[in-house]
Amino acid sequence: MSVATQTLRPPSRTLMFLEGRAIHELGAFLGALPLLSLAPKGDGHPVLVLPGLVASDTSTRPLRSFLKSRGYAVSGWRQGRNLGLRDGVQRAMVDLVQELSDTHRRKISLVGWSLGGLYARQLSKMMPDRVRSVITLGSPFAGSPKATNAWRVYEMASGRRADEDDGRFGSSLAETPPVPTTAIFSRTDGICAWQGCMEKPSALSENIEVESSHCGMGHHPAAVYAVADRLAQPEGKWAPFDRSGWRSIVYPDPAR
């Protein structure tokens, strides 16, 4: 871990207070549905959406419903509230990836919001032959576990230290998955330090910046469109997100 990563600090209290805008972002999502319907349709492959800390499949319902309307075979994670990597959680997720992949006889895409994105990255490393792509939404995989305003909540919910590494889920979180990977992040994230939510760009990995809260990222119109755009790429023909034209107005340059 680099010195810069080690010294990342959680977002300011001001940004954390501004997380209340997540409610308005849900309203914006509903209002933007006619425009979002212009997003490319999918090819029907299975998509597993993983919720964030202490959230459940209810939190990802707007995103899942939209992706279903785009033609994907969408599933929630089916484990109630996400209270951390407790006993049985990893096994249940592995079984679900196998089930969805076997049922549809296709590779599966993983979309994870916050903590769910950490799961998505590690699942893809464990089962690259079953995973088609990974998309994370405000997931702090590249920073210190305490470079967030949620680490105390994680410790209370999971019963484990935020910086504890007992070997579960294998490789380092920061290690780039061996499949096409997109990290969606926001510089105004009030929960996680945005620098820790960014991937190292490569031939198969990228970052997409949106102007969103952390708690609203899973239904923010720009983030939802980006997810749909990434999922719609033909298997084996991944290319970086195109920011040309009107997209340059909605999506800031993540490398600026």
C-alpha cells in the first residue's frame, strides 16, 4: 500500500452531512427514466447486484428493476442485510454465482455498491471463468479500511475489526480483477474517500466519475446510465467508456 493510500482520510463532515441528497437523487432517477430508456439494451446475460453495508436487496431495487427493463436476467444477493463477511456469507455468494451462471449457461456480470463492490471484485478473482465483468459503485478497495466514515458501523455490524485480514476472500482488495472492470466514484462521496474508490486504468480496467452522494450512487441517473452502458458491451469486446459529445458534460474526466 502506498504512502498516499495510507494517509487517506475519511470525507469531511460537510460531505457526510450532504449525503442527505441521496433522497433527491432517487427522485431524479424516477424523473430521468424516460431519458434512461435511451441507454443501450442488454443481451440477456445474468447480472448479480450486491448491496452496501447494512443495506439489503431493497436498496438496489431501483437499479435492478431498470436493468431488468434493459433485458438482463437480474438477481439480488438474497442474504438480507449486508452485515459484513460473517460466517457463511462468502459461501452463499459463491454458490449464487455458480447457480446463476449454470442456470443461464453464461458468464455473469457483478455490480457491487460500496461494500458489495469489494465482494464483487473478490468473487471475480475466485471465479474468473464464470464472471464476465465487474462494476463497483463507491467501493473503497484501494484505500485504508478506516479512510471511510463507516468503519465503526462495519465493526459493530460484523463483529470484526475494519482492518482485520484473516485470509478470507483471498487476494488483496486493491489487486485489479482479471476481467473487465469499471470503478464508478464521486469526489463528493461523503462516506468513502474517493481516491480509494479508483482503479488503476489498464487495457481492461477504467474509472468513471459521477457527481453523486455515496448513499445515492446506486440510483443516481448518471451512475445508472454508466452501468447500463458498460453491461451492454459484447462479451470479449470490452472498450473504455466513451466520454465524447454530451457525455463530457455529465461525466467529468476522472484523470483530471
